[in-house]
Amino acid sequence: MSRSAASRANRRGEPPPSPEPLPSPALDSHTHLDIVLGERPADGEHGEWADDDAVDAEIAAAVAVNVPRLVQVGVDVASSRWSAALAERHPNVLAAVALHPNEAGAGAAIDDALAEIDRLAALPRVRAVGETGLDRFRTGPEGWAAQEASFREHVRIAKRHGSALVIHDRDAHEEILRVLDDEGAPEHTVFHCFSGDAVFAKACVERGFVLSFAGTLTFGNAGHLREAAALAPVGQLLVETDSPFLTPAPYRGRPNASRLVPHTVRALADVTGVQLEELCAHLTANAERVFGSW
């Protein structure tokens, strides 16, 4: 399934209602507002997907449930430019920029594209390079070498700018650790939508990496994720939506949005045994340590 097709599939059905607000501010450490609000044209370029008012309304809905901080994430040159521009305009948003590993595996990680990611990473409201990494699920073996080369270059870009690194890891746990150990990971490295088990979580935590949990934490078949989250120090945890994907229970399969992140925060509090208000404070502090102040 292409990313545009996946975005259409994740926007079927009625948007879920907003949950009860959190008792203290938290954040969405990984969202794709451009996909939430718009459609990728057939030529793969950005169109006029949503006006500023629609974007501002989406962010305001998150603020209303005490989620006032968002990290908007790019997956190609066009969406990375859009993300950087949104972060420059909107005080609640910081940006991450990158070529997604599946884009890299399809040949998008050409020199000019990587140079543009490097340029964008230097902007003051761009605080992370990602999502980058490896995907052995959607990209076949013919694209793996290109993925790894792109991943290595993104690691270097993040280190050059002193930025956080946001990792997409699908069916590639050991390969990603190999690359990070080889290149030397940036000071702040985040495993977006952490998908490993407790053994892999331990390997990441020991290296100082941050584990970011999405709505998958709430899925009935995700016991391995709950075990992983339970063993991670609270200072190495983040929460995200990856919206419009991975909508948390009880709304799995319906459109996701940053305003739904309280479902995952509450699930994480249950798993870790940390009181909800205290967990929100830790998540905020962790985000500010990783991405800097909003």
C-alpha cells in the first residue's frame, strides 16, 4: 500500500470524539498534520491541502484536551518544507524533516534531496531529523542498500546540527542498532512508534534512546509493547499519535488526530504505574530535553 493510500484508509469513518482533557499538559511527539488535513496529489507534490484556519483548528482541538505541544514530521522534501513552514508560523509546533525510509528505498534519497533536508535541519524551529531509519516491511530487498545509505546520511545530518534523530523502525530492529552503533547515535535518539519487545527495549534504553509509544500501546494484541513500556525509565518515554495512523482504542480504524493522544497517555500511566499528572510532567520534560523549548 502506498503512503497516500494508507492515509486515505486511515481517514475512513467519522472522527472520534475528543477525550476528557489531561490533568496537566502533555504533547504529541509525532504527527503528520499535512496528511490528517489533506490528500497527496497523484504527482506526489504538495498541493493546497488545508488553509491556515483548518490547521489552526486542528491544533486548537489538541490544546483543548491539554496537548499544547506538537512535533510535525516530514517524510519527503515537500512535506519537510511544509513542516518547517508550519513550525515557523505556529508557536505550538516544532518540526522534524527527513526522507522516509520507504521514500529512500524507492530512489528518492538523491544528493539534491538530502542537501535540502540538511538545509531545512538548520532552521531554528526544526529540531529533529526524521522520520528516517529502515523499513523491511514495505520496501523489498532491492531497496535496502539505498535505505541504509539514506539512514546513515540522516544520522550525520542530525549530528551536524545537534538535532534529535527520529527513527522509523519496521521489522529492522537489529539492523538499526547496527547502523547506530557504527555511526554513533546523536545525543537524543527517539524510536518513533516503538514496536519492539522488552528485550529490544532494554537494548535501546541501555544506549540512552527514548521510546515513543503510539496508539498501538492500547491494542489488545500489543502485550509486548506494554511489557516494553513497563521496563523503560520514565525519563526515556514519549507519547505520540502518528496521526492520521494508529488510532488508539476504542477507536482503532477511525481517523487519528493529536487531540486523541490522551488515550495513549492514560494507557501509559496504567502500564507504568506512574500517576497521570506526574507522567504528563515527565513527558513534557522529556520532550523539552529532546526537542528544546517550544
